[in-house]
Amino acid sequence: MAWSGPLRKLAVSPLQRPSTSVKNKIRCCALLLAAALLPASPAASREAPAVPGLDLSALYTADLVGIVDGGLEEGVRATDNLEVAVDADLSELAGWKGARARIHLLSNRSGRPNELAGTIQGINNIEVDEDRSKLYQLWIEQSFAEERVRLLLGLADLNAEFYQNEAASLLIGPAFGIGSELAATGPNGPSIFPSTALTARLRVAVGKDGYVQAATVNGKAGVLGDPDGIDVRMKDGLLLIGEAGWTRTGKLAAGFWRYTKRQPRFLLSEGEHDRRGEIAQGLYILVEQPISIGRAEPLHLFARVGFSDGETTPFRGGWQIGGLWPAPIAGRPDGQFAFGINRGLLTSDYHLLVSEGSATGGEDEVGFELTYSDLVAPFMTLQPDIQYIRRLGGDPRTKDALVLSLRVRLTLP
């Protein structure tokens, strides 16, 4: 077997034996512990002066990520992300009834911590391959029929509305965003972080609590700030996606996606030629439900599963389960605790490739995550995080990885 192309939007490191570094382990633990023990203050809030019809927001996120045991190599890496967004109510600004718009910029600097961990699904959801400043989203949305029908056009993040669980949003592992079997598709990934694509999305409310939505998305992602800029030729076809859901007390949804143009097969046998390629397609089901546990704030549980063709990426599917518990500590109303388990299901051919023909081990990669986030100042949130990843990239020979992280989020005035 041979790889026929790179993984798209999923970081993969060459397989090598892990090195042992006691210094790195001690330094990582000390840095993370010192930062996590910063004195906390009670939550506070403040309101910035508002311009009628305009909402300006800015968020800076910095992560210190340490592979303290296992993986390919122990060590510490830092990565950060700056986002600035302007949301406009065009009805209030210009008298354009039922219209709104969004401009969203971001700037990434990444130490690429997954180069040390060596996972196939990633360990950090703001890690990028290249440091860039770019236009991330630029769209306009028009509502009709008393806002029961909404049409969006422009550069938009697909995962903001499709294949999305709010209860998984605090978790740092990328697999808890959009499913890996979809995230790895396309010539450079679908329209998700860190690059979006031209999109047309229609969403229709059904009854009181239901919805159906569908989108047509350029098959190649690219924005201003990327080397090729915005792709307007659409030579790579389109990604078609649809989802239907019900949101009375939680969320129950199912979706289907399919590319219109054949894509190269991810793995080819020796001497095999991929003349036609394959159509990448898949489906997913997700559920989210609040559960009362005798406190003011319920525990929000989620579960989801996705499947794909298994020909154009190393994934044939995956599942994720977990939960979000707001305010678990008395006197800390802004605290949030989250936990999750993710499992990326790999194709048998890919497993044989990375294990060099060994039949031992599993055709999967499994991750466990625990995290807690809390407001320590009106503008600052701290979030220590721990992840344990088994069978990195489906290779039974690689030692399981223990990853400690500290996320600092600053809301900028």
C-alpha cells in the first residue's frame, strides 16, 4: 500500500520511536501547574459601549501543550489564535429588513504540538499547519416568512451549523468538532477552521422545534490570506450537505454529505493506478440531552456517530460521547466541566500500512479528555485540560500519549 495524497486538515507525523526526556516532563508539569494555580477571582462582567446595529468582538486564545508521556516525542509547544468579528444587523443599520452580515478575521501562530504527539485526529483545535492572518468568514443572511426561512451566502464555517453539538464545544480535541471522517475530505479540507469556502445555505424551521437545512459548498476551501486566495473557479466540484433535526429539550439530528467530483483514493496498492477516483460521501447522527442531577444546572450529555466511504481518507467513521456540566463548583457560576471520549475508525488498509502488515492492535485511535474552564478576571478564562490517546494513528507499536494543556482566553475590549 502507498499513500496517494496528504491528510487534509488533520495533522500526521512520520512514525518514529518515542524519546524519553525527564526534563521536558518536569518542565511541562511545572508550567501547567503554575499557570493553573493563578489566584481566581469571582466572576464579573462589564458592558462595552455599543453602536446600534453593530457588534464587535475580539478573542485571543493561547494554549500551552505538553506531551508528558508517550507519543513520538515528549515536549512542550505553544499555539495561539486571535479572532476579530463584526456582526451587523442590516435592518437597523440600513433599513434592509431581515438581513444580517458577518465579517470574521483570524490570525494563527502554531507550534504544531501534534508533531510530538503523532495522532491522526489531532490534539488541539486551534493548531494549524502554517502561521497566517486571514479572512475567515464573510457572509450575508436574509430571512423570510417571519424568520422561519433563512438563506446565507458567502464564506461560512460549515461546523457552525452542521454536525455540531453545543455540549462538546468546550473540549479541545479536534474530533469533538466536526467528525474526522468529514474533516479529512476534499483537496484541502471542507469549509471549517482554519479556512472556509464559498457557501450557499438554506435553513427552514419546521413546526415549533424542528428544522431542515442544506448547503452547497465549494469543494476547495480558501480565503484571503491563503496562498491561492478565494477559489471562484470551483474546479474541485461541490460538497453537498443536508441535515434535519429536532430541538425541543435537547437536540436530535441526522445529516448526509456527498462530494460531486471524484477524489483520489487515499491508499493505492503497489502498481495500482487511480484513474477515476472515488466519490467521498457519508452520514452522521447526533443527540444532545440535558439531564437533571439535583442542581440548578443540568448535565448536558451528547453522543454522535458518523460513517464515510472509507476510500478517500484513512477514516471509515467514528464516534464521540461526553458531557458538559455548567457551574459544578458552588460559588463559581462561570465554571464549566466537560468530558469526552472519541474514537476514530480507520480503514483496514490504512491500519496494515501504518503497522507494516502487523495484524495486532486495533483499526482505530481512541482519545479521552477531561477539562475545566473558569473565569478568573472579567476578561480572562483559564482552562486546564488533560487528554489520553491510545493507539496513535492505529499503530499498535507507538506508546499511548498523555497530553496536558492549559488554555488562556482573553476577551479583548
